[in-house]
Amino acid sequence: MGSVPRDRWSSDFSRWFDWVIEEAEVYDYGRYPVKGMGVWRPYGFQIRRRILDIVRELHDSRGHEEVLFPLLIPEDLLRREAEHIKGFEGEVYWVTHGGVDPLDVKLALRPTSETNITYYENLWIKSYKQLPKKYYQIVSVFRYETKATRPMIRLREVTTFKEAHTVHDSFEDSERQVLEAIEIYRELFERLGIPYIISRRPEWDKFAGALYTIAFDTIMPDGKLLQIGTAHNLGQNFTKALDFKIQLADGTLEYPWQTSYGVSDRVVAALIAVHGDDRGLKLPPTIAPIQVVIIPIPGGSEEDKARVLRESRSIEEALKSSGVRVVVDEREDLRPGAKYYYWEARGVPVRIDVGLEEVETGMLTIARRDTLEKLKIPRGRLLEELRALFKDIEENLKEMAWNFARSMITRVDTIEEAEKWASEKKGLLEIPWCGREECARTVEEKLEVKTIGTPWPSEDAPRGKCPLCGAPAITIVRYAKTY
């Protein structure tokens, strides 16, 4: 696509995002002949894989077991939980034929897996002694998205859908599990440096079939909110629908309690968006497929060029043997400036320039991708200094992202202030609320925004009144434009 205007990240985020995933060879979108589906390219797949390594670590360390369930769900099974299928009915892809023969029962491409996983839990789990039971899988899900699709953000095939499903012998234990799910996601986003806002979704926007939904959102560079994770207490809705009972400690039979929680491709999109800049990606070193790129700076005689290349390869070998992901860019058809552009777009955290001066003095020139600052580091202390530098880059990316997110949160007390915010500012708006759906919906219509929910954990009741009806406020309600 060539160069991109320098201010696109902040002023035209949508075009910047399309540019960067193509320029950095992350994700090929829009060319496959089915709308809403894309392809992870090798570099992007490595970013995705390293994020999923963290996801698996966080679940495995807390006793979750990874599984893999069928893609196809029979219509009669999906319809067993009426509220659930009603919530997804307009988004389901149906398989109606096998070859040329009509099927006796329509098969759904899973939009999510509560019903078919509950079906098997009913076969596997008979007693409270087997509980709690915690499963998760990382799969594709399919939803017939009718809005404008966006790469990684709004898809018809979500290729990186991590869904966890748990079973408990009491409501109290299911509540404990929701708290654990929230802590898993807190740690995931902290490690990725992605800022997050936790809200309890309003009743009219909770997950279909759940008692309630807790959601994680992040604020994108254009001021819109992106949902990046959800946790649901499902109560006994699915176990009752599928007549799934277990024996309790007192010998009685009862429907167990369930939770589910998920993240998707949107985590990768958020990582790209909140850290990137007009030059391209900025990747945390733990996630970057390549942590260090070495650029030989040729000059002088052929012998001098050979010395520079030998030193570059020597540094590469030393770093690789210590576990650093490093490459030497030996391409002869590109000048150093073009190589800088190439690797900056891909977000490589550290660049080492090696010229004749570096060979002779033993002082290496280091460039940070996050700040573009250049440093001089002794060759003998390179590995030690790099380890410290990686940690500092991660902390700096996280701090910059959180500073931006906090600057995009506005709290007001009156509808006039809210209307002014809507005309001048983007981000997240917070208003005192009486708790009535009618008032929240009125604000939605006036400001043309979406109700995000109430703060989680709940804050102390705010002073003042609901700006719509004048009743005493019992909480804060959040609004934003969303993806």
C-alpha cells in the first residue's frame, strides 16, 4: 500500500488499521470471496499464537482442562434453551444439505457452545464430588454478521474464540468462578498492556441465557469502545433446559450451576490498536515474533563490509543461544533506511545498527521502537542490557496506553453536559443513574450512543440525581460509541 499519512493513527484510525495489518503482514482481509472472513498470515499467526500461549497458561494454572467439541450443533439441541437461541437466531449459519440430499435435522455452525457442551456435561458429570469442573476450547465460531464487517473486530468467522465453560454445585461457587474469570482476564490484559474497563452489562444487553454479564472493554484510538472479553453467570438456565442434574452431598438431585467466559480475535486487534503509531505496530517484547533486528550498515571496502557482516552474525548467534528471537537483515537490495521502515512497521521492539564504528569501538547502537530513542550499549553487556530494555519497553507501552484510556473517560452530572460531551469528545461517558431502563434508553437516543453498563465492582452510590427523571441516583451508568 505504500506510505501512510503521519497522523492517520489518531485522525483516521479505520484506514490506519487496514494499512498496518497489511503492511506488517498480520492479516489478509477483504480478498477472500466470503464476506467477514480473513486469513492469518505467518507474522500475524505468531502474534496470535503467543497471546494464546498466555491464555492457555492462565487457564491451565487454575485447573481448566482444554477440550475440543464438534463444530455442528443439531437444531433441536440448540433450540432447547429458548432464550439462548432467540438471542442468536438472526446470526446462525445453517447446514441444510449433505451433498444433494436434504438433512433430516438442520445443523448449526456453532455461534457459541453452551448447549452442546452442556449436553456432554450431562453425560460425564453425575455427582458434586466431580465439581467444580472447568473446560475451555479455542475454536472458530460462525455468526451471520449483518453490520459492516471489520478485520478481527466484526467477523462472520471468529477464528480465535476462547470459550470456557464451568459447572458448580451451588450458586455461591459459580459466583466464585465468575470472580476467577475476571482475574484471568485482568492478568491477560495487564500482561499485554491493554487498558480495560470492567462493566456489568445492562439487563437488556446481557448474554442470551445468562443471569448477568460482566464485560471488559478498551477504548480504541478513534474513541470507540471495543468489547474484548466477557464473563457470564449462566445460573441453571442451560442445565434445566437439557435436564442435567447431579447428586448433591445430602443425596438430593439438583440442577448444577454454570458459568462461561470468552475472548476472541479482538484481543489481537486491541493489542495492535492501543500500542501502534503512525509508523506501524509497536509490540511488547513477550509477544513480538522478532524481538531484535540487526541491521548491518555497509561502508568502505569489501573487507570492511565483511567485518560488519561477521559481527552482525556473531551478535545474532549470541542472542539466539540466550533465547532472544533475533534476525539479521542481510538484504542487499535495500538501503538501511528502507529496512528501518520495514521493521518499524512490524513493531520489532529493538533494532541494533552495526557499522564499522560499532565493530571497532565495541559500542553498539540500539534503537527502541516504542520511543524511537537511540542508545549506546557495550557489546559485552548486550544481553543484560537487552533484558532490562525489554522490561522497560513493556512497562512504557502499558503506561502510555493507560494514560490515553484514562484521558478518554468523562463523568458529568447533567444531560446538558452529556450533550456537550457527545458533540465535542469521544471515549467513555459516565452519568448518575436511577436504575430505570427508560432513562438509560432515553440517553442512548439523545446522544446516539450505546449503554455500556454500570461499573464493576459497583461503586458507592453517587451523590445527586438522575439527570433524566430527577430520582436519586443509585449508581453510575456508562455510554459510548462501540464497534
